Amino acid sequence: MILRREFLIQSSLLAGAALVFPACVPEEFELNRAGFEARVGTWFHADGEGGVHDLELVEVRDGPVASGLDQFTLIFRGESNGEMGDGTFVMSHPDRADFVLYVEYSGDRFDLPEYCADFSLVL
């Protein structure tokens, strides 16, 4: 698992690189419900302590209803080569620069591991 200090360093480096090399940053989708719903069926790479894992975004589920919040859960399905465990991962996708996301293992479905990431965004 990535320590808080390492998380902050990695996040700062990514943000700094985007400022120094803006031409290298692709046109990005926003990290919100609409941005992820448009990418259901596409693949993300999760880079963490256990290596790089390919994850398919298979669903965006509604979360609890709360005034002033947009709550949803991303459901990813992994490869059959094993569980990657819970943790903070640097996620990459062709449609945006890397971002950091906490992902939890949620069990197997169709003999493949599934993972979830919860969002609670202020509207």
C-alpha cells in the first residue's frame, strides 16, 4: 500500500509535470459521473505496489442520495491473473493524464476479480 507521504509526493509530481509540460497532457475527461459513464467498457491501467494491472470499467452505480452531493461507485473488472488487493493506485487512461484513486477489491464475478472506487462530489 502506498503511504500518505508517497501519495502526496506522487500527486505533486504529476501536477507539476502537467504545469511544466502542458502540451504533453491529453484532452482530459473530468473526474465526475458523466466523464466515467462515457468510458464504461474501456480499460484503465492501475499502477501500484503489486505492479500494473489492467482494469475494465464495467459500471457506474448510483450511490446514496444526499442533498448537494453526487455520490457514485465505479465498478472495475480485472484480469483473471489474480487479485491486486486494496490500495491507492496511479490510474492511467488514454483520454486523460494520470490520476490517483483508492480502489477496493469487492469479490469475484464471472470468475474475474472486481474492484470498486467510491466518489462523493460536492455539486
